[in-house]
Amino acid sequence: MRTPPAAAFAFLLSAVAPVSADDFDAWILSRGQVQTLGHPGEEPLPVGSLQKPFIARAWARSHPAGAMPRFTCTRNSGCWRPSGHGTLDLRGAIRESCNTYFRLLARDTPPEAIRASFEGAGFAWAGEMSNAEAIGIKGPAGVRVAPERLIESYVDLVRTPWTAREDVRREMLAGLKDAAEDGTAAGLRLWGFMAKTGTVPALDGAALKTSGFAMILDDQGFAFLGLLRRGTGREAAIRAGAEIARLRPGSIVRAPATSPAQSKPRPLARKRALEDPVRVEMLDELRLTGFRLKNLGSSPVDSSHGYVGPGAAVEAGPGDLFSEGDWEIRAVKPAFERRVHASLEVERREGPRRLIATMTARDYANGILKAELGTAPGPLRVQLAAAVLRFAARGPRHPNADACDSTHCAWFVGEGPVPRWLRPDAARNETDVAPDLTDEEWVRAVGEARAEPRGPDSWTADCGGEPLSPHFIWGGGDRRVVACPRHPKGSGRVWRREWPEAELIAVFGSKPQAIDVTTIDGQWMLRMKLAPRSAGGLSTTIALPYDEAHRRLAQRLGWDAMPAPAARVSRNAGGFVAEGVGFGHRAGLCLGSPATAR
């Protein structure tokens, strides 16, 4: 691609502050032409994870039919994130730049398809390319591409439909958008872009150092490739965002997650679509040594044991797989029974048995309603189902599953019965459970889950018998207080949490001088006075609604840092102490206490 005369880009350069040639270089494609900033040079470069979308294209070309795979990244997968990413589809894998997912996708793709995809994108290499090298890990093949050609290839990915598998391309584009919003390129902080990051060993050969790339695009033909010679892909995205904001003065800058300027609720993080299937880790707390699965349906169901006929039962062992059907899970010690409509996988592990059940989002919501609301009527059913969808959409909470069936995530009982544990080895089963969501209730629940301002998407265990109005907690105008069907008034459980000053500084970017609880227009708020960020600056006061305060505190202090809207916050020697009643949002949408919901 030819470089235009300098005059053609005078309007660009006049809007851009000088870029340091020492650490950050960029290639910009606008109106079909490329301009360079800094002194990037023209030699082909290794670009790391920027290769991954071309693996997806190769898979799509070689698989004209069939669903896009979901792969599981665990702490044993050897991914760049030590704890693993959990189970991901293509969209999530692009957002998180998961090495495990794309390594397995490359393994599932014929080498000739990978070669054709990479050659078409302008990559060059020597000899055979391994799966690890295909996803951007350094190896003897020396995969490289000229930056200008890479920009052209990304624009082609974004703007040219795929004849055979446009569904795969759309999923990939959704992942690129997610990456710019709340994935590896979230530091971009600009609305309306797609992004992909990559990190490689330092291009100057410095030991234990890295260089980072950030590819930023829109759907109108603009593309920006930034190279931070000493840094990571995430850091390159931050630098790219600053340069693009200067280059395009009309860009909409998104406030950082910890900025006092962010008073508007953050849009629902689409780590997974609201109605995607949900993977539930089951039975872990029971520590079972064995259980049987019985086919409750009227037709045979396939499994790793062969077909299981109607009414037949098999002993489930590690590694066993059972296709979607109506299954009864039954154990002898402790005596336990549960029915689910799902496909089942018995984890291949030593020790106690654990199941992974994959089901529709609607079946997952029904299983929580049966646990939480019993036969409670009316609005609570739709409200809780909407909260369940928001919760699941925030992404996996376990390495191998989206959620578990205990109060760590959400108390889930499938089709029932609901166990009430009398002692650790015995439960009384309640068979009078809530009916499934009707079609009308389900449509309303999905609509509420998507609506803004959004309601709850995280909770813990027990309302404390002191439910509050939805408006008090989330805003939105509904000031009715609905009695909790599970916990009588006065049954409150008091909680106390310490918030160390150092952790609060890390979360909010400044030292809290004072913290208290207040009410603004009838809504609970955590009010904080923050010290000036620089000498001679002014202190700042921010007021955060519950979900926003909960989310920010969880970044450093964990999921349980504020289990419910605090009643009071006071100073202590190490920082602050928050106190309150109940372990949930306290609007009737609570989860049974650990004492009863083992």
C-alpha cells in the first residue's frame, strides 16, 4: 500500500501530539491510505495474538456447518492467565485473547486451511507452523507480517462478509467489540471501536521484556495499529486510545471504571449473551463418592455408556458424558435426589464426584426460582429471573463452569425437589415447588434484563428479614416493599467488613477522607470524600449506588466486601468498617442462607 503525500494527512498530523519515537509507533489507515507516526520502520514483525482472528477464519472455511466450539481453559491449561478463563465461545475467547481456546481451535483446523488464511492475510514464515505459533507464540517458524498489510487484512475481516460462515464472522466481530469495551483492550476508553491486542517478546531483544500491539478499528474503514515497544498489548491499547482521541477530536471518551466522573451505570457487560446456554457445576459440596443417573424421559438418550433407555439408570463415573435429556440424580450417602433437564458431564478427577450440567438459560432461571421463591406469586418471579440473566451474563465464576449450584453463585435445584438440610447427612425434600416460568413471564424477564437502568446482577445469600424497596437499592421508581417469602422480619444476620485504606486507594485512585451512607432521592448511596490527587488540587466527593459500589469494592476486596447495602460506615485504625444486616440485595430477591441451603 503506497504512503500518501504529506499534505494529504496534514489535517491528521495537526490534531496529533508528537508521538515519542522511543516507545510508541503507529500506523493509521484512513480514507484508504496509511500514515505512520513515530519511526516504526517497514520490516515485517511478529504480532502475537493479533493472529488469532485468522485462526477463526481458517476454522470457518474448513467447517461449512456446525456450531462454533466452546473450549474450557483451566489453571492447568498453560494459558497466559494462570487461573484460566473458564469455558468460552469464540466471542469470549476474542474478548479475553484466550490462548487455550485458540490453540484448541487451531488443533481442530486442517493445517492447509490455516496456511491459506495466513497467506491471504500477508503473513510469512519458514517451515511448518505449530499450533502454538499459529496463535502468536514465538517459535522456529518465525511468523511475521508487515504492519501495513496487517491493517489491510483486519479491515477486510471487519468489512467483507464470509460467504460460507457469516455467523462465525459476526461472533468474531462481537468479540472484537467486547475486547474494546471490557476485554484486553478496555484501556482504549473510546466508544464505537473494535479492538484486538497482542504481546510479544521485546522486539529489541531485551531479556524478560515485552512489546505490545493494539489494533483498533471501526466499521467505516478507519484502522489504527499501535506498537508500544516496551509494554504489553493492554498498555498499547491505553496509548492508542490517547492518540486516537487526539487524532479524532469527535471521539467519545468513556470514563474509567474508577473515575468519579462515571455517574451513569455501566452497560451490561456482554461476556456472554443473555440467553446463551449455562454450564452449572453441581454436587461439589455434597462430596459424593458415587451416584446414579436415571433417564426420566420417554425416549432413549445417548451417553458414553451407549443409549440409556426410558426408566433405565446407570452408575456415573469420571469422564462419563450424557446427552441432553430429563435426568434424575440420586445418591445414597448422603441421601440426595435432584432432577434436571440438561446434558451432563462427570468431571474426570480424583476424589468426590462432580457434575457439569449444560442447560438453557431458561432452565437455569427456573432452577433458581424453585430454590428461592417456592410457590411465591407474581412480580418476584420475573424480577428474580431477570436478575439471574444479568448475573450469568457477567461471565464464568468457575474455571470449568459459568456458575455452581450453591450459594457461592446462586442456589440452584433444577427441577427439584428442594432439599432442607436437617443435618449434614439427611435432608427433607420439599416437592411443592414453583412452576416453571410461563412464556409470557420469560419474555418479560428477558426484557427486564436488557432494560436500562438495570437491576441487580450480583448477590450472596440472605435478605436478613429486612427487605427494602427496589428503588432504594437500584433506583427506577418502584418504591414498594415486598415481604421476603423466605425470611421473617427480625431474623436478620448482621455482617461487618473491614475496608483497608490501602485497598480503597487502589480502587478509587485517591485516599478516602470520609465515607458514609446517605439517601439521594430515596436511593441508597455510598458517599465518599476523596483527597486531592495532586498538590494544590481539590478534594472530590462521589456518591455510588449499591451495584456500582459493590462492583468497585470487589475489584480488590472480593465478591463479599459489601454483602448488602451498608447501614453505616465508620473509620478505624486501618481504614474503614462497614456494617449492615442481611447477605443479599434485601428486596425479596435473596438466596437462602447457608445454614438452610447447604
